[in-house]
Amino acid sequence: MDSNGVTLDDCGIAELAAAVSTLSDSIQAGKLAEFTDGDVTALMRQLEACKRQLTALDTRLIIEAGERSLHARSGAGKMVPFLRHTLGLSRYDAALRVKVTHHCGEFIEPTGHLRPAVLPVMAEAFAAGHISRDHVRNIMDVMDHLPLDIPVEARAEAEQIPVDYSREGWPDDLPKIGRDIVARLDPDGNVVSDADRRRRRGITLCRPGVDGMSRIEGWITPELRALLDAVFAKLARPGMCNLEDAESLTATAGFIEDKVLDAAAGRDRRDAAQRTHDALLAMLQPGVDLSELGYHRGMPVEIVLTMSLADLERGTGVATTASGTQISMNEALRMAEGTNPVLAVLDGKGMPLYLQRSRRTANHAQRLALLARDKGCTRPGCEQPANMCAAHHITDWAKGGPTDINNLTLACDHCHAMINDGRDGWKTVVMGKDSPYAGRTGWIAPKGLDPTGTPRVNQRHHVGQAIAAAIDSSCRQWRSQAA
């Protein structure tokens, strides 16, 4: 029923479709230039919710088509080719719609009973327009990777976590949330173990093409990923190891002045993939000692491992590197013995308890504490990891802000440049003691984005903490039985 009390029974499907079409035409023909900035933003959000609701209607229509055997009677045989032929869809899009239907739809059993949706929380949010089909696709992938024998309560909690995040978060973050959930459900590696990862490891150099170029394919372990991330953070940075610049900075360069690097970066026209290629080439050059790579954004070029005290005491869970790579606790402890990384241990609120290094670095202790606490850029929505960030004064140095850990936060170069006192500038504050995020950095968006001026924190780097609390409580008995 709509706001005027009209239901599907009151008019035909043609009238309903015509009403939607008329509304679309009216918006298309409207003069958007007369709207305020706030009106444009509000309209975009409202239309997105409407489009999501219309997308969710695919589920009901596919179920109806299946119950009428339209796919069989059409000669297509199955639902995916029926949708492709009828709607002109790609194979991927048609298959995705069918998969979404299986997870979100309510089917009538042969007994006449209505079978609820496989993922009811997700289905409800999808139908209400709160989450998109991209959210749904990623949530389904997360749930499909969970152990089959986990408790019902744990499975329900595992579904609730990504759905709640998706109401305001991004689909791109859901695979990471899924990895956190699996790591908490399976801390001992019974589902995806270190042995499984080692079995899958491998890099293949494909045959050279006509132009002599070769593709690289394969899978690398989290340990190798962490090592490469630490080196690429410096050597693949704009201005470094540029084959097209005779004056480019090389892998053997130690301390580099900011003005020298900025000048080299200004001449750099490579994309990220090209910079990574040139960094790998530089690593393999004779005479390159990776232990003498110097510093990157105030930190030595080395691996930094962050873990919670609870996980460390249990010997389970995951550790996180400065680049956001997740490593099982077993791998992290093994790396701590062999490669001398920086270790940072956090308390239950995500605050640093312990910082340890293989050699004395007291002058870099604040940077280490920031990395352990913030894990990446603190502006809400930014996904840049800690090794791509600089230290920012929350209260500006020019305004008397001290250079201490309580007045420092991590911000990537792009977000750092957005902070200013102008009308379109962002502001940063320390969240107060009454906030659930006490001590963390809150960002206040410009009035055009958020008229309320509410400080918000970036949860993209901290979803693991909430997941740990929820999953651990619902799976404690299941784990003890499995042991």
C-alpha cells in the first residue's frame, strides 16, 4: 500500500508500472538547478532507497515466475537463461539475481507451508531499501564461507553484523568483515588453516606474449603479502624507482628530504601497477639491502603487527599489519621470531598496551602508538591503511596544539588536505569520555554534507573488535565442544 492507500489489488500492474515511469519522467524533466545543495543530496539518497526497493522486487517476481514454470514453458529450461532472454541480462547479472532470490525469497513448500528466507535479516533490510544488491552479494559470500555446524545463535549474529554495517557502510568493506568473522569463528584454523594457505600458495610466470611481456598469476600467503606491503609502501611510492626518470630516487636511498621526494613525485606519471612493477625490479637489483631502506612516513620500512591482548593470551584470532593485511596468530608469532617486526598489543578498547621493537626507536614511539590505535586514516569512509598515512595534529600546531599522542591522529594525504577552517573544510576532534569511541578521532563534515555537525569515527579499520565481542560470546560453548 502506498501513502494514498493504493494497493496492488486496487489497480493493474500496467498502472503501477506507468506510475513509476511517470515519476521517473517527472524527475528527469525537473529543473535540478533550482534545488539547494541539501535538496540535491536528499533527492539522491531518497532515489537510491527507491531503486534498491525496486531491485528487491526482483526476488518476488523470480519466485512467481518459477511457481508458474515460465522458464520451462518458454523453452529456456532454467531460470538464468530465461532471465537473460527475457530481460537482456548478462549471464553474471541473471545468475546473481537467482542467487539473491534463493537467499532472500520466501518459498512455498510442497506441504503448503511458507519457508522463510535463508538470510531473513538481510532480506528484510534489502526489501526496505536499506542495503543495495552489492551489499547483498557480499553478505551472501560471507555467510556461504561460514562453518556449517556453528550454533544457530552464532550464525544469526554473523548475519546481523554485516547487515548492520551495510546500513551506513560500503559493500567494499564486507569481504574484510567476513574475514574477521571467519577468523573469530575458526580461531584454531579448522576451516581455513595455515596449511591450507600454504597448499594454495604459488606464483606462475606465464609464457611471454608477442611483445615479450609476461603475465604473473597466483596466490601469495599473508606472510609474503605483509613483507611485500612493507617494502612497496616505500619503493612503490610516487617518485621512487621510476624507470622513466633519470633523476628518480632509487632503492638504495636512505633518508629522503620531503622537497626532493615531492619534486620526483611531481614528475611521476606512472599508475599504481607500474610503480609496483618498478619497485619489484628495484628489489631484485644487485647491491640492494632491504634492511637499509630507511624510513617511510616517519616509520622504518618493516612489518608492524597489531594484535589484541585477549587473542595473544589465547593464541588464536588474527594480527593486522600496517597495510591492513590480516595474519593468523600462529603466523604472526612465527614472524615475530624470525623477521623482528614491530609488535603492538591492544586492550579491549583498542588502545595500545605494549609496544616492542627489535631495536631502540624511542623517537618513533608516538608513530607506533598511532599505528596501533588508529590502524589507518581516521576520516569516516577512508580505507587507506596506516602505512599510507601521516600524523596530523587534531588541534592545529599553529593554534597551540601539542605534539603528543592525545592530539595526534592518522590521516592520508588526500584527507589531510580536506581539513581547514573554510566553509567546505572538515574538522577533527577527540571523542569525549561519554562516547563509545572515547579517545578516538572524530571528524566533523562540512555543513553541506552534514548540517548537524556530528563528529563521526571511521569504523572501516576497527570492525574486528565488534566482531570479536559478538562472535566470541555466541561460540564459546561450541568451541569447547569441538575441542
